Amino acid sequence: MQAQKLTLPHNIIAPINVSRSPHLLPSLPPLQYPSSNLSLSVNSKSGFLNSVKRMSKSHSGSGKNGGVVMISCGAKEGDSDDKDDGFYMRRCVELARKAIGCTSPNPMVGCVIVKDGKIVGEGFHPKAGQPHAEVFALRDAGDLAENATAYVSLEPCNHYGRTPPCSEAMVKAKVKKVVVGMIDPNPIVASRGVQRLRDAGIDVVVGVEEELCKRLIEAFIHKMLTGKPFVTLRYSLSVNGHLLNQLGEGVTDSGGYYSQLLQEYDAVILSASLIANSPFPTSQEPGANQPLLILMAGGPSYPIQIPPLTENAASRVIIFTDKEATEEPETAKKGIETVVLNQINLNRILEYCKIRGLCSVLVDLRGSFVELEALLNDGTEQNVFQKIIVEVLPLWDESCGESSLTALKSFERRLKVSNLQPKISGQSIVLEGYL
């Protein structure tokens, strides 16, 4: 089949004004790691990596709750001496991402211990309440940690919480140098970990691959600096710029961008009108923790109809309604929490998320365009959106053009997008940027 050139209209993303101004957390291109035949045995559930083993062939694996897998460390015997601090910090970020969706409200963190130009220990923080990345990496290194260099994507903590201070663990292990990706924005840490290490005579370098480390934990940073959850707005467009109530082919499958979003966010806000005749959206990533589903149901035209749910799934659903909404009698019996407001209000919903300690919320614009327009007005007037994701489907749609563009017109007045980056997911183009 011969490909045909398609000229798109100028208003394909017309609701968005794009600028290239700098942003605190820029979108960065995917990291490229050199091939390797040095592998490490990883227990993904614990965040602990066993000692280095020489393998005749490289192995790779994924699945943060998928048991023991083999992970390439990106280094060959004899060439580790050529690696700079940035190389090992990128490895820290790679390790940290094995716990996507599992650490909230804690940040994802990775740690690598290097001695004589070779990686001797690795670890990542697997779950809130469990040991931090530094602890797993130091255990992995054992006695080899003495006089070694420790690389960690986030400043080691220096306080007692659910786990002991990581700075003290490094002092006790007698590491010689610590390279830190970024200072912890948490007020109870904020440079205290670095100072403790320096007080103990350990050489400390800060700010290696800092932007990459910030991007890794952008929701945690926003929560620490503002006290509010990090909010991302997502919607779908046809190629002629019309808002769509659907997702593209393949994007909800494992590896698809939408499946990955559901894994990454603590909560997803959806219109209840989407749920009555379709299953709840769930991440298909291996071992994914499913997000809290927040359903908006406003007015008598939106009766709350919930499909059959298991007891565990029902505990992950909250319904926000107004006084006019018609509630299904069986809703309460299913164990689903319902919150009644005088009027559906995005800020009230986000305040609820804040009280529950949620770090990240995805607002998925699918449903009634009238309902969406009110939600967008709330969000743009109060500047609650930090990030935007637009899926452009390979469809030309004329069925609801005027109403859909009306729902999005508030963007044209108030919002600018920076650091806009494209990627392909299934047959769709996905645009991601910051507001």
C-alpha cells in the first residue's frame, strides 16, 4: 500500500498556544544506554540487586512486581573507568523507574555504588514504608562499599521516618564520595542529608543530571513545594481538531501510553457518563497498581450507573455528584464512597485528593462537552493544570465539531504550552508539554 501525504489544517491543535520558554522540569528525550554483557540479578519486589555475575549473554527484564529478572547495567568489563558521573546517574534513574506507581507518596529513587570503575551495588526504593534505594545498594555492595562512590538520584534523607536515615547508613558504610542528582525539596530533608555527609568527611557532588532527576519525580516536587497534587490534563483530538470521546487503537494495551499513565498517577478523574456502558479503565502494565477512580456525575441527565465490581475494585472508586444527580440504589451497597456537592467543582475534587495525600491526578476529558467546558473553566481560571497530554487520532471527525471546540476554547485565552514533545503510541500521535 502506497503512503499518501496528508496536509493537516492549521487548527489541528488550535486550542493551544505554544511557546518555547524554559520550564523547571523540561521534557527530555529517551535515554540511550550502550549494549552490555554484564548483568545483575534483580529482585524487583524488594529493590535489592544481587552481586555482579558474569553472563555469557545479556538479559533484560521488566515488571516491578514480577519477581527476579535480569537487568543489564550498561557496562562491560574493563570499560567502566571511562564512564562519567552522568552515566551512573542515568543508571540511577533507570533503576528508580522500576517502581513506577508503587512509591507514592514517596519519590522514586535509584542508587548505584561504584568502586575502582566498576558497579558493585545497586538498588531502588520499591514502596513507601520499605527501605530506601541507598540501603538496598549498600547491602548489595557489602564490604565493597568502603571507599567507594555512591550515586543517588535524590539527596539521602537525614531523619527518622518509617526507615532510618540513609545519610547515616552511608557514613557507617564508609563510602568515600557521594554524587547526588538533586537536593530533596522535602523541608525536613532540604540539604541536611548533604551536610551530614560532608560533616563526616565524605566528598559530596550535587546536581549531576539534575533535570533528568527532577523529571523523574515531578509530581513529588510539586507536592512538596505547593502542598497540592500535580495535575495533568489529557484529551483526544481528531486530525481536524475536534475533541473526541475515544482513545486510539493500542494505547490501552500494555506498553501503550494510556496504560502507562494509569500506572503512573495516583488518581484519574473521569465523567460518570463514560462508565455506565463500559468497564473501568485499568492499567495493563505487569504488576501495576491501579489508580483511584474519581467519577463526576452532575445533573438529572447523568444517572450514576456502576458496572459490576469486585470488593477490592469498589474500594478504589469515589463518586462526586451534585444534588440533582440520580444515584443508583445499589451504589452504596457496593461500598463505593459518594460525595455530594452543591455543584460539581474541580477545585473541590482536587482538595479532596490533597486531603487523601495523593501526589498526582490525571484529568481525562471524555464525556459530555457541556460538563467538560465547566471543568476546563475551573481548571484554567485557577491554574490547577501543570501538564497537558493530547492524543491525536488518525480520524477526520465532523460529528460534533462546534460543541467540542467550544469546550476547548478557554485554552486559547489563558494557557501556553512549553517543552512540547511528540511520540507515537499505537496509531496515534501523543503530544506532551507543560503549562
